[in-house]
Amino acid sequence: MPKSPDPPSQVKTVDVEIKTQTSLFGRLRAYFFTGLVITAPIAITVWATYWFVTMFDAWVKPLLPANYNPDTYLPVSIPGFGLVVALITITLIGAMAANLAGRTMIAIWDKTLYAMPVVRSIYKGSKQIFETLFSQKGASFRYVCLVEWPRKDAWSVAFVSREVDGADIGLEAGRAMYAVYVSTTPNPTSGYVFFVDVEEVKILDMSVEDGLKLVISMGLVFPERPLLPGEEAQAAAAMVR
């Protein structure tokens, strides 16, 4: 009696080969994405740092006299020299602004730029932004909060700029409100400013830096915990000065 072929064993052999290939491909893909997660942030950081340093070099080095520019007498270019010069210059300007002569010169400079029709708008706007962000006397975001925006029952992360009275924005006097900034994701430098009643704002137990990380990461870097009801009321009361 002739032997019949053994198709089941052939099918099993093929199945084993397919599973092995799929498993190998899956492992390689997992290795690739793991390596990408590790190397991509490093590459972006190195590229951003190099771009920032070379940008200052391109701006500052052409303005330096040849005797003070190391590129004129060294065989290789030194990256970061322009950045160091810029930092020293900015610090010296800040020290100069601390005395009467420096403040007088800055006042004359401001008056001159404010007299120019187009330039004054750019200068005044940028100056207000930098004074708000970096000046020790300027205001900055106080709290991270949640507001119902852009519709009811949809909560957005926002930043409390300051407390205002309703009369300051043309509403009834004595109405306690917050000036709230809702930024876009992942770019927090653009967004919307609106005014909302104090009781409609939920203060979060987060620093402004953590709130910005939450926005930039598109919700991936989540806050540790929100404020408890008692802590929320205490934090809101602390804002009233």
C-alpha cells in the first residue's frame, strides 16, 4: 500500500517559519522604536544647542575687531565664543541700567523709538512681553488652573495672569474675576485671553513650569494630583491681596 504524503507536517513547518519571521520582525521593530525614543531627544537637544550657539556666533563675531576675534589667528573656529560675548554684553547693559546715567540713556532710547510710527509698536509689545517674563518687578503667571473651555464640561488647562474687578473690563463693579490665558498645543506662545468669574476656575496644585510641560507634551506629562477642595479654596483666597 503506497504511502500518502504528510501535508499536515508541511503546514506545521510553514506555520513555524512564518511565526519565526513575524516574531523576528516584531523584535526588530521594537528595538528600532526603543532606540528612536533614546536617540531622538539627544539628537534634538544637540541640534538645538548647536543652532542656538552658532546663531549668536553669526551675529556677534562679525562685529568684533579682528584682534579680539579668535577665528582670525586660530586654525579652527571656536563655537560659542559669540554667545559668551553676548552674555557678557547683556550683563554689562543690565549693570549700566542700575545707575542714574544708564537709566537716563535708556529713557532717551525709549523716547526715540516710541516716536517712530511702526517701530514703536514692535518695540513696545516686545518690551512688555520680556518685562513680564523676566523682570524681577514684573508680573507673571500665578497659578495653573482648569476652565470650562471651549464648551461646557470640556476642561482646558489655563494660566491665571491676575485678579481683576469687573469694572476694569466694563462689567459690574465688585465682580471678582481672573484674567486667564489658554495656550495652544504644542506651542504655548499663542493662545487666547479671556476673563472668567473666580468661582468658575479650578486652581491646580502645579507650578507654571509643570503646566507648560503639560501643554507642550500634549497631555502626556500629566500633573501629579489636583488640589483638594479645601486646598483649592485656600489657594484662591491667597491670591486676593
